[in-house]
Amino acid sequence: MRLLLGVMWLLHWLPLPLLARIGEAVGSLLFLVVKSRRHITLTNLRLCLPQLSEEERRSIAKKHFQAYARSVLERAILWWAPEARLHRLIQVEPRVPLDTIQSGPTILLCPHFVSLDVAGVAVVLETNLCSIYTKQQNKVFDEALRKGRSRFRPVRLFSRGEGVKPIIRAMREGLPFFMLPDMDFGEKDAEFVPFFGIPAATLTAPARIAGATGAKVVPVIATYLPNYRGWKVSFHPAWDNYPGDDITAATRRMNAFIEDRVMEAPAEYFWAHKRFKTRPPGVPSVYAKL
């Protein structure tokens, strides 16, 4: 792992266009050889984008592998490049909402697009934050990951097992909560809410935490700029009247928002995750191979 991290450190010296193209080449190779993740990706695309042809979905799947592999290599820039270079490469629209963050509890809702780490960096370049963190099995990589994400400002990280209480305390102390809301963690603290029309075990935590703290929910989406010019981090307006009185309706509203953003950059959404792993009672797995 130390050797791999050493190689990544060397990569951060490369121009972004060259590094990005290397990542895309690696992704093209992975699309051919990693059959299990290719199957998951194509299954998700068939479920969520049935209006497309199989050829169109396969094209998106290949581009997704390229985008994901590229994002992994580009972490070298995020972890080791000078602050000035990051400011040049990260285009923030319209800006990090510091006024909103400073006015009270704030949830920065960041769906799983491949460049989500860029969104985190864009925030940390301007202010502290807190987030959920999954400890990595390899201690060397875990340390590098934590240092890379918090090298400009302290980032307070909590494990999922700690529950929401420490998050709420941190938010009340003025830290925005950088939240990744759209992975399948099972039925606990989740409801089956449609995602592209398919029942998906969806965390209700965004709505529950917003309701408990009065937090403003500000979606943030990170995508690639064209022609290898860097990344765009878009901060959307805070949601009005969220969550309201109906947690299920609020969770459906969140999924509908994510669906719209996915359609704007379909290859960059994290299709390789088993988004529909947890099924309603009696419903078979969608990922079983025929």
C-alpha cells in the first residue's frame, strides 16, 4: 500500500488532462475484466433507464467505469496538490454558501457522483465540516485518506455506528454536515422509496436530522468540466419547507431531486453500487444472474 500511495503521490505532478486520460484507459480495461461490477452497473441502468437501448446503456456503463477510475487517480491531486492549483481546477457555482452555513445548522447533501470528493475539498477550502466516515481496513490507506480530506482544515468524522447524536451536536456547534444520502445500508433507518420508479431502501436520516435541528438542506453536486479542465461543484438553493410533516414524502422528494441530477450527467453517477440490494419482503434480488 505504501508503494501504491507513492505512485499516487507521483501522479499528482502530472497535468490533469494526461492524468484523466490515463484514468479513462484504466477504466476501459476494468470494464472488460471486472465482470461482477459490470453486471451490477448494467442491471442498475436497465432498471433506471429502460427508455434507452441496450447499446446506449452499455455506452453509459463504459463511460462510468472510465469516470470512476479517473476519479480514483485524480484523488492524487486532491490529496497533494497545492491549494492554488485546486482553486484553479475547481469551479464553484455560485459559491460555497457560507452565509447559510453561518446562519444555523446546515446539511450539505452530496449524492454519489464519482467526483464527490471534489465537493468535499471545495467546502474544506472555505470552512470546517463534519461527516460520516467508514474506516478503511488498511491502516496506511486509512491514514492517507483522512489526511487527504482534512489537510486544509480539521474535518470531524463520525462512524455510522455512533448514530446521529454526535452529528447533531456538531451541527449545533456550527459545523455543516456533509452527507452522502443515497447508498443502500439495509432496512434500518430507511424506507422503500422509489428511485427511478424502483423501490429502493433509502435513508430517512436527511429528513429526520433536518427536522430535529431545523437545518437547511443545501444539495451539492460535483461533476467534470469538459475538455479535462477540472471539476464543477454546484451548490443548489436550500430546499424550502423541508422536511415538512411527512418523512416519507420528504425522502421521495430527495430521490426525485437526485434523479434529475443523474439525468444531467448519467455516466458520472455511481452505478456500480448495488443501489437495490435490499428488497421489499418477498421480492427477489435484481442482481442474480440468469
